[in-house]
Amino acid sequence: MTTTTVLKLGGSVLTDKSAPETVDGDALDGAVGAVAEALDADDAPRLVLVHGGGSFGHHHAAKHGVSDADGTRDAEAAFAVHDAMRRLNDAVVTRLHGAGVDALPVHPLSAATRDSAARLSLPLDPAATMLEEGFVPVVQADMVAHAGAGATVLSGDELVTTLARGLDADRVGLCSTVPGVLDDDGAVIPEITAFEDVRDVLGGSDATDVTGGMAAKVRALLELGAPARVFGPDALAAFLAGEDAGTVIRG
């Protein structure tokens, strides 16, 4: 039976977050190669890719003072973030095509919304139909119209949990620049079952990040209600092959 995997490639994996709008070509090629190899296997999963903003979306979001909580009614500001994310998405999809992966872009701004209580509504039919037809949806972090707040940032972490629930994913993974969630000594924490257990060791990102860094990732995955994994690029191939990788998070 074919499994469904939702995989997020963190913006920090794909870009140089210290330099605005800079793709890390070697890292992107490595990730694309791992994805292409996994999809060429006999037991290849149906795969949904999500990617973060890195030095594209986060740079513009910080410049315009928007986040997942702070919105804007300035259309030019919202478009600047969206357009940067679209260009990063184009780069990811193009590299996937070059590796023989049948990827198609998904831009949430065109269809997703948040209500006044910040609840996300994301139509899942496009991604589900792409999967059924043999495509790999590549969903970008984006801006989203938000009732009462104009437009706010829609993070890749929130997309992961929404897609995983809605598509009944069998496996969920977040590929970051670190080999897992780390403790005070820099060692990978094997398993997390409650945020309180790791609150003291979780900090924000070391570069501009408007969506909360590792703490936000852990919170989002704990709320998922299904096991998920956080791991580094070196473990991406292992994760896609169905093996253990990094830190497992069970809410």
C-alpha cells in the first residue's frame, strides 16, 4: 500500500538566511537528489513537499513588520512577501524538474484564509488531486488573507500540520539545519512528548525568522497528534526511505 509523506524543507536548508534572497545551491541540490532517489524506489511514497521562507520570505516579512500574528493591509507589502516566496518556489520546482521529479507549485495566498480567530482554512483538493495524478505538490510558506487583520504570514510549520491532517499522512518530517532538537549539551533529544519537557532548551532561530524558530516547530508537531520527526539534511534520505531520523515528536 502506498504511503503518504508530508515533508518540509526548512528555509534555512534551502537558502542562506544571512543574505537576502540567496539560494544555497549545493544544499538545494542535495535535498532534491534525496527526493528524486526516494521517488525512484519501488516503494516510493506519495510525497507532498512544503518549504519555508528562508532569506526570501523572512527578509521581506521582517522589513514590513508582518508575522503570523501581526498583519498588514498594505497590498504592496503582502505582495512583496508572496512574490519572494513564489520565486523561491520556482527555484525549488525547477530543480526538481531537472532531477526528473514531477513537481507542481501550490501558492496558498490564492485560496487559503484565516478567520478572525486565526483558524486556517486551506482547500486540500488541489494537493490531493495532484497526488492522485502522480504529481508532487510543492507548497510554499506564504501570506494569507486574515479576517480582521489584513494579511498575515502562513508558516511552513502550520502548512505541514494542516496538510498532514487533511491528507491523512502516514509520515511527517521537518528537515532543518540541525540533526534534531538539541539539548543544552548539543545532543539530539531522541523523543519529545510534551513542550514543557524541552521549554528551557528551545530558543529562536539565529537569523531573521518571523515564525518562531524551533520552539514553533515543536509546538506545531506536538499538536499534530501523530508521530513526526525533526532531522538534518544528512538524514533526509534515511527519513524518505522510512527509517528513523533525528528527534521523534509525539503529542
